[in-house]
Amino acid sequence: MRVLIAAPHDFSNPYCRELGAGYHAAGCEVVYGLDLFWTGHIAVDLVHLQWPEHLVPEWLSPAEQLPALGERIAEWRRTARVIATVHNARPHRPRADWWQLFDAVYASCDGIIHHGERSVSWFSEQFPRLATTPHLVAPFGAYTSYPRTVFRQEARARLGVHHDERVVLVFSRFRTVREFVLVARGFARARVPRKCLVLTWGLPARRFGSLRNAGLRLLFLAGRRHRLLAPVLSASEVQLPLLAADVMLIQRVGGLNSSSVPLAFTFGLPVVCPDVGVFGEHARAHGNVTFPPGRAAAVARALEEAFSQDLVAMGRRNRAVAEGLWSWPVVARAILDFAATLVAQRGQGSESP
């Protein structure tokens, strides 16, 4: 079987690289790229769409491209199954015409892939007319492509973290000022001795403007026994904060999916997470600490609860999930089996041509 993953081919997001490796392990030939999606004249059995907004050039509005996009997906459906994975609860550029794009793409697919039951519920509410579209809840995939070549002691030394500090890691970018304030206040209130906060991305200047330097100073001044590190990490250095940390704090106040959770599980790191979205669903299901979203006091209590537990045992359970249930060959096999049912359904005439 040949699979086309219709996403940018630069692998800036490791999700597609990992998914492709899973398909390959399942015996598939895998090709990538948006150019192939739009202009390729190759035979494939499965077209796997990812982020709908990536299908349209940034300089064009979705409304201008919807007819051509619909025609292209229809062309693929004549010879292949077309599926899409739901990643985000909203487009990164949330204008009305982008919602039209999401609706049009999902409506054109033979089937929809989700990474949790909450994603299915969200989809049903957002796109009620697509209730009869076949859905599959497939596991997350572990991020095994990042190297793991150092030990915890070396990782801490390279980040300047003392061996007895209790490290809280916020790995992903801050999307809003509210998320930043939530982390700053929640961490400051948490009664955790020798605490240290590590942010791997800092604050994007284009979004936070003058808050950037002032906000970093605020975290430095939040207490005497903790501090902020904001390293700039290469792919080979991603392992450092993940191995140095005691827990990963997910700072989202809403949303659907977060790559931080499978990344934490891959490195055997316990998660402290708001009980929202698919990330909250999986964190809770596998025995990690969750809290009501958007409240600094709740963040503080969750951090205190996490550090009162056996974090080593929690981390080992997370890593076992990543290496078993969330391994990419398992994920890919589930998707391929689902695609086979779509072929059977079309063969029985239960789907429109």
C-alpha cells in the first residue's frame, strides 16, 4: 500500500515524520508533501490529510481556494481513500472563512481520525452535519525520533539545574498572555521546596511585545528558591529539559490536542495537566495529575499533589504507555485497518462516489 501524507515536507512538526515511520513499519510505501497533493500524478491507496489550513497557501484566502480544493480531493477519492486527522479545536488563523475550510475538508473525507473521545464529541458539536462520517479514535503516537543519549545528571548540569531542585517544565509555546500569567502565579503559589521552573520556548516577542522582558523578570522575582531558564534547543537538545525535569506542566486553558503530553510520556515524565481536551483525557486516564483549567490556585494545588506522589513510578507508567499503546506501528496499523473498512463500505455502495 502507498500512503500520501499531505503535509509540509520539511518535517518541522515531527508528528508527520513519526506517522510516516509507523506506516513504513506496517509495510507501506510513504510519500509526503503538499506539492504531491496538488499536482502529483502518482497512484496511492490512502491520502492522509493533517491540518486543513496547510492545504491552502497563506497568501490566499480559503474562500478563493475552496472550489479547487474540493475538486482535488474529489480526484483523489476516485482512486484512493481520503482521511483526515483532527488536530486543533480551532484554526491557527480563526476567521470565518477558515472555518469554512475546515468544514469543506472534513466533509470531503471518507473518514476522520481522532486521538481521543473528547475530540469526537467536539467534532460532533462543531460539524453536526457530518455525524454519519466514519470516525476512528486512534492512540497518540510517541515521539521516539528525538535522541535520548544523556543521563539525568548530565542534563541537569548542562541546563544549570542543581541536583536537588524540583523541576517543573513548561515545554510548549505560550499562546496567550493568560497562559503565561497562569503559570507564573500558579508556580509562585505552589508550596514545593527547592522548586525550579524551566521554560523551553520563553515568550514569542511577536505576540507578547513589551511583556517579553518584563514577564521574564516577573518569574525571576516570584520567589527566592526558584528561577527561570529559557534555553534555545536544537533537536538533539530537546532531551535535556525532558530528562532534567521532575514533572511537565501543561499550561493550556482550552484546546483539543497537545504534543507535549505524548512527548512527556515518551521520556517517562509525569504530567500535571488541565482536565480539558484530549490531553486532559489521556493524562487522567493514565494516572497523572489533572486540575480545573484556568485557575492559578488549581495549578498550585496540582503541583503540590504531584510532588507528594511517587513520580518515578508515575513516569515509568507513562513510558510504558508510550512504548506500547502509543507506539507508531500500533497507531498506523489501527488507521490502516480503519481505511480497509472504508474500502469495504464504498465497495458495498454505502458511500457517495
